[in-house]
Amino acid sequence: MVPALFDAAPAGIQTVDELSNTIRAVINRSALLKTVTVRGEIQNFKRHGSGHVYFTLAGEESRIAAVLWRSYSVNVISWPRDGDEVIAAGSVDVYTKTGSYQLYATRLTPLGVGAQLRAREELRRALENEGLFDPRHKRPIPKYPSKIAVITSPTGAAVKDILEVSSKRAPYIDIVIIPAVVQGLDAPPQISRALALAGRVPGAECVILARGGGARDDLSPFDDERIARAVRSCPLPVVTGVGHQIDSSLADLAADAALPTPSAAAERVFPDMAETMTFLSACGDNMRSRVENTMFRNRTFARQASEKLTRSMNAVLNENENRLRETSRELARMINASLERGEMFLTKTAAALDAMSPLAVLGRGFSVCKDERGHAVTDASSLSPGDKLFIRFHAGSAEAEVSRADGFI
């Protein structure tokens, strides 16, 4: 009996599924394929209604299928076209249903000049519509900062230029260097993280984002949406100096101040100590002049007020003196009138008293007779011979003794 060819699978034989899964496992275990960056030309570009994007990346002699899932495709501002050269970042995996490997992209970056300009312009319009570049959102750059954070390559020319400018203009200002790659595909995430870190530097008041000069293509990272948003999200004012005299990057548009070179950015941020001293001296002179003018005005005002008060007091004193003089005259008139009335009353009273005075009676020849006890004698019958009498005349007095007394007139 001849056995069937496929009654039992010999040892080492795998199914298609097992082989596909083995290949996929091998690829997934490769660290080189977990994170890849591929440069190629876009072909067969298709966007499905589901939001997923399928395309082919072509090289000189080979092709690789690629897919950009909907969760990542929403970050693409400007869609590339067939023939555009791009850089695709992502990972490699096996699509077991077709038995083919493909690139699972997470980001597309255009490389061709036309594609780059088209993508940059579309992103600029989108960010502008959001208000990211609105001048009203620009924050003032501190005039006299005490600490500055600098984001740049620690080995580039930009950091040397900034340190040289700061040492000449304001050596007393503290500088914190936050290293970051400022060129290439790694620049956007590193610069974004550096901007977030700068906002947490204790005491920092401003941030300089700088790079040295170079070709316009080297400026591409500063047109990345991540950097533009990170600039606006930074809690500190950001000054850019990315070393390009002609073009402005999106980071420049988002920054609170944009200068063409790192040195110019440093001159904008670091105050000139000599100019500051001159300014302070001028402020001192101005303050001294203001104080002297104020003191002069106050002295003039005090003198005028004193003179006015003196005049007012003299006027009041003169008025009161005149009133007192008039009152004194009036009082004198009243006293004189009262004295005259009193004198007249006294004269009349004296005349009346004089008319009633016993002396006046005595003056008409009458006299007053008193006994030894001083009692007036008005009745002769009360006398007896030998009584002594005292007689008062108008002028003088006499003592007499009664020799005879008759009791009738």
C-alpha cells in the first residue's frame, strides 16, 4: 500500500500562517525596524473615505508599500502629490494577508521645494486663522532681565555669539543653556521639549531660540507645526534668531520678537550696560531737576502763601484795630454820657439833700439842742434847772446849763 503524500507533515514543515507569523515576529523584534525614517518619492497616493491613506515610496531600484492611519493623517496639513519627495517616519511590519511587508508611517515631511513651500503656506494659513501669529498676543520683552534661557546647539556658533554679546553688554545676567538639536528631523521634538523645559527654569524671564546661519533647507525644522505651537505655549517671551536674513520661519511668526541672527537676538534681549548707566544717569539728572523744580515751586508757593497770609492778617488786624478804636471812642462817649447823667443826677440829688439837710435849717438861724445823753431836746418841759445842754449852731456849738424851763412856747 502506497501511503498518501500529505497524510502527515514531516518535522520542520510550517503552515503559511505560521511562517508569516514567524517572519512578523522576527521583524517586530528588530530594533532597527521599530523606528525608521525613509526618504522616497510618493507614488499611487490614495486617500480613502475612512481617513486612511495608502501610498508607495519609490527609490531608485525598489518600492515599499506604506500606510498612514487616520489617527496620524489628521496631522498632515498639506497632502503630497505623486512625484513629491518626502521623508516618512514610522515602523516596518508584515501585512500577513498579502504576505508583504510595509511601512506604517506616523508623519510625512515634504522635501521637494514645491511641496515644502506648498505645505508651509497651507500650515501658515491654518495657524494664522487660529490666531497663533496675532500681534495682540505678543508679550513684551523684559528691559532688564536677571536670567535668560537659551535654546540652541551647545557646540554651534550661535551659543558662542550669544555668550560673546552678553559678556560685552550685560555680564551680570545669568544664562541657562538648554541644549537641543536645531537641524534635521530630530530638531522639532527636541526644540519643543526644550521650550517646555525653559518655562520651568526658576527665575528665567525670557527665552532665546537660536541657530547659526545656513541654507534655507536647514531652516525647515523651524517651519514645523510642533515648534510654532511650542513657542506660543511657552510661558516666557520667546525671541528667535535662527540665522536667516531673508526668510521668516513659522517659529519667527509665532515668536514674541524675531531677529535675523543669534547676535541680533542677544542684542535685543541683553541690555547694553553702558547705555543703561547713561540712561540711569540721565534719569538721576532728570529726577534731581524735577526735585529742585518742585522745591523751588514749593518755596515760591510757601513765600506767596506767607505773604498772602501776612496781608490777610494785617488786614484783619487793621480792621480789628479800627473796630477797637471805634469801639473805644464809642465806649468813651457812652462813659462820658453816663458820667454826665450821673453828675446831673448827683447835682439834683445833692440839691434835694441839701434842701432837706439840717445844716440848711441851721443856716437859717435855727440850732439843735441835746441833753447829756445825746438826745435831742424838743420839749422844754422835759428840762429841769441845772440840766446841761449841748447846743449845735450852723457854725460851731456851745454848752449851757438850764436855769429855768417853761413848758410852753
